[in-house]
Amino acid sequence: MCLTLYFDGQFWVGVFEEAAGDGLAVFRHVFGAEPRDAEVLAFVRALAVPALLAARDAPPPRIEAASPKRLAREAARAVNARGVGTRSQEALKAAHATDAAARAAHAREERDREAERRRAMAREKARKRHRGH
């Protein structure tokens, strides 16, 4: 039996594997916060071993045959849907988008102020022309 404990970016996950004869029994458990050694040991003794035994007795999952082109298209769709990058890159991208929106709003306000100033000048000039000055 093999236990792999890793952090997936949000939660701590444990993957239990056991090679049984011609097959492999796998059990995945999400721990949430970083577990202590005693918590992991208690979990293995209480829940993981019975779950692995049940997984070993279950029939193997059915794998459908699919064309390599279809699999490549589905993989490309999945990557394009989420995008490639780490959480820090995604955070930087979100911050960049927020800054760009703020700059655009500020530029729009400046353009509106300048247009209003020019309209006021044109009105004043027309008023002076009308009075004959």
C-alpha cells in the first residue's frame, strides 16, 4: 500500500494505492487543511484500509475506446477553457484586467471633461459673437 499526500493548490489530498494481483486499487481522500501525522495515521487505520479493500473487490472501470483525434480535441478544449498557468499567473492576469478597467474609466472621465470644457468655450464664444464683442 502506498500513500501519496499532496497539496492541489486549495486542499490537501491523499491518494492511496495498492497493487492487487493483476489490478490496482486506488482511493482518493480530500483532507482539507494540512493534516498532522497522527490524523493521517488514524485515517489510514480507520477508513483507508476498508475503502481499499472495497475498491479492490469492485469491478474495474469501463474504458471506452475513442479515437486519438477526438481525445486530442477534448484535451485542447479543456486546456483552452481553463487556460494554462499557475494561480499566481491567474491572479496577475486578474489584477492587470482590473487595472486596465480603472485606466479606461479614468480616460473616459478625462475625455468627457475635455469635451465639456470645449463645449463651454464654444458656447461662450458664440454668446460673445451674438453680443457683438
